[in-house]
Amino acid sequence: MSRILIIIGLIIVAIGMAWPWLARLGLGRLPGDILIQRENFTFYLPITTGLIVSVVLSLVLWLINR
């Protein structure tokens, strides 16, 4: 269990360090992401981005456990 947590932590750190390059891919502005902006209120629900990140992480963890 500790090995998996360390790997997940390293993946999160790698994503954080690569965020400027990942932002150029358009994650967070995909079709299916909900953005509602009013004068004093902003609501953002990244449905499509969350699904893509979930699938990628599932594949990575599946490959690690294989």
C-alpha cells in the first residue's frame, strides 16, 4: 500500500511540475465542461476533463499493477 501511495504522490508532483505544458493541451476547456459566469459568481464543473484524467490514471495504475 505504501508503494502505491508513493507512486501516486510522484505522479501528482510530476503533473504539478508539467502543468504549464499541460495547460496548452486545453484541459479544462473541453466540450462537456460546464462554466457559468455571473457578475459575482463563477461555477466550473470539469466533467469531461475529470473523465479523461480518470481514464488515464486508471490505465497507468493498471499498467503498474500488471
